[in-house]
Amino acid sequence: MAAHHVFRKSLLPEARFQTGNGVTLCIDCHGEAHEGFNGAADMAQPIDAQGGEKLERVAELYRVLAHLSHRRHVGRSDYYHLSEQVILKFMMMQGFDLGRPIVGTPIERAWYIWDCSPPCVVEALIRANMPTGGGQARRRA
């Protein structure tokens, strides 16, 4: 078994030791989570432009944590905790209106934020990862 940060600590150091940002994975799954990228993020690029976040995996792991907390009837924030500061940063990263209330536990809110990527974020990721050159489609200036 291996401890894994759900959201990369180099992008969000304040979540490094928050219990809601960690999950235990088997060795194979942990290796898969880091496959293709295992380095420091280039902060000048859009989130996941380097493939380090694997945002679908982030949403899936928060979904699993939310279901586990309900199944175990654990409402204690010391087991599944994410601070309001982290939730607000998640909302900013995903382009959510910061005044928009999102209900649920912090883990449920994190799952919702990462599972419901706003179209502007998806489009930015596609543009950032779109190949250029040759016969490939090019962005308009």
C-alpha cells in the first residue's frame, strides 16, 4: 500500500497535510497515478497541461472518499478534511463563481468541483494540449 496525494502538493501546498487530500492506494494503482509525469508543475501552464493532475482521477478519488465517509458514517472532519481555503482554490482553478454556494461536506464539494469542470476550463485544456504544425488544426489568433 502507498499513500497518495489526491491533488498534487506542488500546486496546492496548503493541502499537503489535510486528511481529505490523501488516499491509500495499492502499489500498482499508485504507480499508475504517477505514470507519465512525476515532477514539479510548470506554474506558467494551465492546470493539467503537463498531464500531472489527471483531473478525471482527482474527481474519481474524491468520489471514492465521499462514498467511504458516508458508508462509514464518519462526519468527523479530522478523517476527511479539506479547508475552506482549499475548496475556494479548487473553485478558482475550475473557474467557478466564488459566490456560488456548493453544499455538502468538504470532500463532496471537492468531488463536485472536479467532476463538473466548467466548459472554459475544458476548452483551455484542449487548446493547451492541441498539437500544432503539419496538417493539424491551428488556433485562431
